[in-house]
Amino acid sequence: MKLIFMGANEQEKLFIDMWAKQHQTVVKVVAENLSIDNVDQTKGFDGICLYPSQEMATQPRLYQKLEENGIKVLSIKSTGVDGINFDFAKQHHLTVTNVPGYSPTSVGHFAVMLILMTLRNVPSYLNHDNRKAHLGRELSDVTIGILGTGRIGSLVADNLMAMGANVIACATRENLSLKARGLKYVSFEALIQKSDVISIHIPASTKNYHLFSTDVFDQMKENAILINTARGAIIDTQALIPFLEAGKIGGLGIDAIEDEEKYFLTGWSENPLVKQLVAFPNVLITPHIAYFTGLAVREIVETALDNAVAVVNNEENLNIVA
């Protein structure tokens, strides 16, 4: 068996090499993301581990070439698979897997950090010399709404409740353990209307695309804070900007932004949306690094490679998404 791991950074390469040695499996490491220009490098390999490129959403020829080159599995090295065209994958007999869970504390604790930093106006202080220019708020003084209580959202809710916050949540599936401890589930409308802070923990989907739009921003509380460590496309950034200009949004802490994949290699700060948002003193943006810890990267790499092996060997794999 031969695998190819594309779009690998230096940190991932260390764990890939360790896995390959342990499993005595050939794994070719390629720094560039998969594209129509380099797809020929996959020839002779059984499976590919990768993060979906933008081309994968629209280029059927890419899937055709992968099938012709012998690829049997697209092992996505993330939880989200929104960049994959499943019709093309099915047409060319490519099984798709993902990494449904990895160190939830990496993203969860990052979200808690953003909540605390925005409540205490840290972004504004980074751009202001007056140490008493902005009065902060404490967790016990606010209501925090958690949108989505999967592994990460539940961890965030659990941490905040332990720290004394009043937490409410909205989710398609309720966490009964947290509910028994006092977490109150409400409708989406109630969540956005009652929350002083909203933290997003739902996957990207056609249903969730631009879920946070003008209508939602209109319903949010005055001076509400918005936190997003999920996917950028959940927020309509252009619709958000007028509310920042009007001072209705009390703070914004995001680790994901629309179209960010275009700028992963050329430079995150070149994203026009980033350039617009960083002009606001109460905005804190990080370049999709919430997950980026040693434990999380190792678990992502190992799970992606294990998924590829399982599919190629026709073994049971609970991480198959299509």
C-alpha cells in the first residue's frame, strides 16, 4: 500500500514520518495542496490525505484523474468536508472520510479565550494607550449563547458554566449531561435575542451558509459579542460590517473567515475581508489556528492515515462520510 499526504506543513510532516515508520507504510509527503496542475503526482498511490482545495468543489476532471491514477479514498484531514463535491466523488468511486474528533480542548479552550478577551476589551486595548479606556464585563454578568453542543460546543459550555457564566444553548441534539446540570436549551431566535455573547460551534452546510446575516444582526442585543471558531461562511461578513460601523457589535473574535482557503498560502492578511475587519478596534482575528496544538495535529494526521488504510483494506471505518 502507498499513500500520499498533500498540503502537509512541517509540523504535520513530523507526525506523518512517525506514523509511516510505525506502520511500515510508504507515505509520500507533498507541501502543495492538490490541484489540477499537480494531480499527476497521485499516480500509483492507493489513497490520498488532504484538505479540500477550492478546485475540488467545481472540477470534475480532478476526481476523474484521481480515479485514473488509482486513488480509492479521499481522507480529509479535518472534520468539515464542505469543500468536497460528493457527486463527483461518487461518480468516480472515491470514498470520502474525515476526522470527526480531535482534541476538542484545542478549539474549545481557544473559544473560551476569545470570549474572555472580548468581554475584557483586550482587542481595543491592543490599539489604545489609555489603560482605563474600556470597562470590561465579567462572565457572571452576561448570558452566553452556545450555538451547537457537539464535542467542542459542549466543552465550551461546560467550561463557562464552571467559571460562573449563565449559559444557554441551541442545538439539533441536546447534551443531556449538561442539561441535567442546568444548561437551558432555547430556540435559535431566543439565543440571538437573549445572548450577550454568541459562540458558534456548528459545521458549515448549505443550510448554515450566511446563517448570521442582516436579519440576525438586527435581532442581536445591543453591544453583543460574536465568536466564531467554526467555519467562516456561517457569517455574512459584508452584512456584519455595517453593524460594526454603527457600534452595535460589542466585540468580534473569529478564527475563521469567508474565502480563507484562497489565502492560506499567499498570506492570510491579504484577504480583503480581513483588511476590512482589522480596521475596527474591537475585532480580534486569528488565521484558523484554534486547532493548532501538537496533540490536535498528531491526532488529525494519525486518524487521516488510519482512515485511508481502513478504506483501502476494506476494513470497517466509522469515519466514512460518503
